[in-house]
Amino acid sequence: MNNEVYDLWPELDWIEDGDLRDKTARTWELALERSILSADDLKKIPFTLLCGPDLKVSFMDHKRCVVHIALASGKKMNSFFRDELPVDMDILISGAILADVGKLLEYVKDEDGRAVQGTYGKYLRHPFSGVSLAEECGLPPAVCHIIAAHAGEGDHVKRTTEAYVVHHADFMTFLPFKSRLKV
């Protein structure tokens, strides 16, 4: 598999199911092939376009933080709730790694070389394009559900436990940047 993807995502090794790990990595590889962004760009561009161009947190710093929070949350839930609310850790980790993979198709570069939302992204937000990429790579519906339901679009469907965990890990590391109280 592509070393560039494993360089971006050392957390892939946390997925115990080899087939799921490979399909998760392949989805990122496919997104990079179709994107104008490189792996290096992902380490530099702001993680969101909604907080202005001066945001210093990179796409990869945010995404990897989401995966780490989701992992810790899933472990704690399994520890405290056991069989009452089991969390499938492989599905959780794969879904967290892939939640924003569709963003790679949303961006174009402006005349100054900055990543901005392109026409494709205006028509199809990343939950939709992310699911499309994941299905093309053969990921199971449980992972596709996390991708589809992690953002605001997921407010209109019943979420699995894993989708709730990823949704909240994502929003708790986004909303404070968007609306933090500055004192």
C-alpha cells in the first residue's frame, strides 16, 4: 500500500482487521489521486475554511486529533458500559480516519495557491463524496455510515454509537475554533 498514506495516517495500524485497514488506506490513496492537494498540502492547509485563512491548525493535525479522541472515547465506553453499549473499535477508527476524506475533492487552489472550496464542493459536501470514495473501495456500510453522519447531515438520521463518537470528537475539536470566547 501507499507509504504516503501511512505517513499521513500511522493510526491505520490501530485497525486490527487487515482487510478493513487496507480498504481504509486505499480510500485515502484514491482521494489523493483525485485531489489537487498533495499529502504535504494536508499538513499545511487549515483544517476548515469556516474559520478564516489565518487558522494555524492544519488539516492533518485536526483529523489525527479526532481519531485519537475517538479511540480514547471508544475504549472508555467499552470499559464502563461493556456489553450494554459495545463500541466496535475497528469500525470506529476506520470511520474517524475517513470522516473528512471527501474534503480532498472539495478543494481547488486559488490564484495565490491557497486551498478554497471549488464548484464540486459547493454541490457535494464531503460526507457525500467521502461515502462515494469509501464504497468504491469496498468499505462496509458501518464505516460509510460514520462518514455520512459525522457532520451536520447526520443530524437527520439515527447514528450508530461509533458515528456519535466520531461526530462529537469532530465537533468538540472544531466548534471552539469557530465560536470561542476571546477574553
